[in-house]
Amino acid sequence: MAIDILHLVDRLETLVEQGRRLPLTSAVVIDEGTFLDIIDQMRISIPEEIKQAKRIEQEREQIIAQAHAEAARIISQGREDAARLVAEHELRRQAQEQAERMLDEARRQAQAICQGADDYAAEVLAKLSEEVANLQRVITNGLVTLGQRRKAQRDEEAEGPDAPRQRPGRPQAL
């Protein structure tokens, strides 16, 4: 999805660069339909990023819920097994020891499952956070570039029509 946003920003930049300049102004005439089409595509792409983040969060919640259910099942199974072992006096003592071991193991397994789910969710969310930060940088850079071009155009107009022209961010030829 990040590539789509970058591509759309590039298309906007190209549209402005290829636009027809109005004499004696910093204004550029661009195709309104193309511009609005690109903006609509951006509106579609950005919510998709948000939907993806929500979907990942839902998956994380589902994994955690499954881990808790599995832990409860393991603990319940351990208790049932422990209850079966308690038939006679000597077996009762042994059964209690076995039950404690099983409960400890069930708790360790449940904790490991929950930890694994949390680690996975944290990793996925960190990657998504990086992608969103990259998108923000691209958008900010695009806005800065457009601002620099506008300033350069105003500066060129202030210098007059015969002044040598230089594109923003590129050295002037000597």
C-alpha cells in the first residue's frame, strides 16, 4: 500500500511539472480531472492502511483470546486429571503432586502462548508504524518540494522575465 501512495504523490508532482504556466504568475494550469482522480485514489489508499492496522489488531486480539481459551482448557484438563488420580490415600498424595506439576506446566504453556501472541502483534504493529512513518515523510517531502517550487516561481517572477531560470533543488548551469 505504501507504494501506491508514493506513486500517487509522484503523479501529482508530474502533473504540476507538466502543467502550463500562466505568464507573469506563479500559477500553473493542470488538468482538473486528473488532479481530482489522483486525490480520490489517495483517499482510497490511506483508509486501506488504517483498515490493515485494525485488521492486525483484531488478529492480535483473536490470537490472545485463543491462547486464553487454550490455557483454560489445559488448566481444566489438568484439574480433571488430578481429580481422577485422587482415589486412595497414597494415590491422593501422588495425585496432588502430579496435579501441581500439570498446573505449573499448563500455566507455563499458557504464558508462553500469550507471550508469543504479544510478540507477534508487537512486531507487526512496529512494521506498520514504520510504514505509516515512511508515508508521512513522503507526504511531508512532497509538500516541502511543492512549497520550494512555488517560492522559486515567485522569486523568478520578482527578478523579471529575462533573469536566468533555475529549477528548485538543481544547480544552475554555468
